[in-house]
Amino acid sequence: MNMPEIRKILLADTQLMSLVTAIVPKPSSLLTNIIMYEETITGDDGVVQLARIQLTVVCDTEEQYGQIYDRISEKLLTPDDRPLTNRIRKVEFNGGGSMFDAARSKYHKIMYLNIKARSRKHL
């Protein structure tokens, strides 16, 4: 699983953490601005592990989401050959979506990330 490493990177970002109160597994009953995550391993040949992470940003305004998205992109995406960590080699954005929860007056913005990492079987 890659999310513990990714969560640690996000939690260390003071700008991001000034916008959200928690980064938690999905589902969550928290009513504050949060990031929920869910990870699915899509392949592992013993050398390379492929995964898809869904991040759901729950926030009060579109502006907050824009700021949160910018922080996540800056901290996680690897547009060149520079790895994110020793094990996580590549992080790419791969779509998303959005909805407005009228009952809670919150925006839910979903981001999908594709992860390419060294297999834990290989370490």
C-alpha cells in the first residue's frame, strides 16, 4: 500500500493542513473540511506495483478546493523522472469529478491518482 507514505507527505504540508482538518480513510462521518482516501492495487508482478488512489476533498467552497488541489498537485505529482519517494516512482493525475452535498452544504471533489511503485515483495 502506498497511502501511508503519501498521507505522511500531505500531513507534513502546513499550507494544506491549514485548509483541511484531517486526511482519513473513506468513508468518514467528519463534518469538517477533510480529504478522504481509498487505494486499490491494480497490479503487482513482484517488481513493480501499480495502484489507483481516489482522493475525495470535502470543503466549503470551490476556492478552497482550488487551493487544496494545487497543494496536492505540488506535493504529489511527478511530471518528470524524479521519483516521489525511494519506493514511489511515479504519480499521475487521472481524472475525477465533483458534486455538491446540499444537506451538508459541502463540495465533494474527487481526484484519481495512478501510482507506480517498487513492489513491497521486491524490497
